[in-house]
Amino acid sequence: MTTRRVLILLGAAVLVILGAVWLHSPRTHEGTTTAGDPVIAGLKPALNDVTEVRISKGDGTHTTLRKRASDWMVVERDYPADGGRIRKLLLDLGDLEVVEEKTREPANYGQLGVEDVTAATASGAKLEAVTPSKTFALIVGKPSGTKSGYVRLVGEPQSLLAAPQLSLDSDPKRWIERAIVDIPQDRIKTVAVKPATGPAYSMAREKKEQTDFAVADVPKGRELSSPSAANPLAGTLAGLTLDDVRRAPTDAAPEQVTYQTFDGLSLVIAGRKDGDRRFIALAPASTAKESATEAQTLASRLAGWEFEVPGYKYDSIFRPMEELLAPKPEKAAKAQ
């Protein structure tokens, strides 16, 4: 055998060995990731450039969060979004790192919730972070424990276990700014209530140091259930939050409550029932310079909207007089 033939055979053997090593290596496909790699390459340095976030599910629900000059808005509601929640989502996306690789087989995606969201039965959610130069797209599947979850880049076969765990909701009302007003009870001077049914009434106190509100127009022969019976009504504006929001109808709402503060802020709340949902609209005004700026700020944010609130909160605002009163005395039994 010639030297040249020996060299050829040795070269072929080396190639066979190298090929076998490559085939059995853990890195058996292009784009293999390792623990600690960013899931979405290039997103973290571009977070400040994100102008829109889209979340969608196979059942047709979807939310579009759009960046404006000074805040974010929920496009489906045309209403300000919870900016803090969006910032956290973007930071978590930028920090999202590979824990380990999972299945590449489409038939197994459903077990992790990372199948394409084109089918109504898909359990995951598709997230798109849009920048002027690129859209980053990710399918977020089921959680794994409390700190990680399954994900898959759209268009890529490789699914991943990644951390931190992402919390997505495709319902637009979950992303709106929930705060309506926050006016503590100690600011309230008077409250006038006009319920849809039953008599109108009012309650007041002369100074802040007065603990209990005096109720006017108590029916003859009746009395309050306690000296503090009306106080909870004065506290309903503290930390008032919404469940959802819609444009206010043009017709007048049947129920109305007017709050007046010691510093001149007036807030008229109109309420309506729509099936099992409860809505309120708020109209702020001011009669004193101390509260003029506050009234203007509230009016610019609240005008033209109706806010859905929990039923128990609605009932506490439009509380009928009867609920403030002690039970009617039982009639004396007729003499035998």
C-alpha cells in the first residue's frame, strides 16, 4: 500500500470519527442555547425603544398597549394603562434567561402550553414587543413552580424553561389604570344622596374634629341604628378603584350622590345598573382655590367615562336611608 493511499484512509477515518462526535454532542442543532443565555436576544438594550406591546390568545382575546408621550394606553379601551405593570413586564422580558432546553417536537408543545396560538384550544399567550426596527415575538406557556415558566420564540422549534416567570393576561381590562379617586373620609364635610328609589337624604358635620355625621330628613318615629351609622358612606371615596371602563352614555343616570369637602372640592357621582354590572360617572368641581387644581386634574381624567365598580362598592355609595336606621319597633299586640 502506497504512502498516499494510507494518508487518504487515515483522513477518511478522522472525518468519520469527527462526524460521530458531532452527532452525539449535546449541541446537535443550530442555535442551541445554554443556561443563562437571554431568551430574546437583543431585546434588553432596546427596551426603551419599545412602542407597543401586544398580547393575544387563541380564544380571540387580545390587548394592545401603546406608548404615548408621557404614559401608556390600552388601545381596546382608549384609556390609560397601568404603567407600572407594563414596566415590570418589559423588565422581566429583558431579564428572561434560559434555564434549560425542552422539547423541539410540535406534538409535545401542548404539554408546555407553547403551541402556536392560532387554535382556540391553545393555552399559551403570544407576546409581541414592537420597536421601530424590529418586533420581538414570544409564546408564553405554562408556569413551572413559582419562579419560571415555559416559552418558545415564535417561528423557532426549540421550547425553553426560562426565568423569571412571566404573568400575561390578554383581557384589556386587566391592564387599565385602576385608580379612580382617593379622597379620605376626614376631608368630607357633606354628602347628599338621591337613590333611584326611596327618599333622598343628606349628612353633614360642621368641622373635621367631629367624628360622626348628622343625618337630616330621618323619618318621623325612626332613628339611626347608631351615631356612626352614616360614617361609612363618607369613606367610600378612599382608594376607589375600577374593574373596567367605558365611554359614558348621554342619558342621565338614575342615582346620584354629591360629596363636598372642607376645602371646597365637589364630586358628583352618578350611577346606573346594567344587568349584573354597576357603573359610576364622576363630575368634579371646586368652589375654593385650595382645591381648584385638584378639581381640574380630576376632570381632565374622569370626564366622559363610566367606571365599572364592584357591586358591594356601588351599594355602599348609593346606600338607601333605610339601611342607616334602626329596625322599626314592633307593633304592640292588640289587647285581648
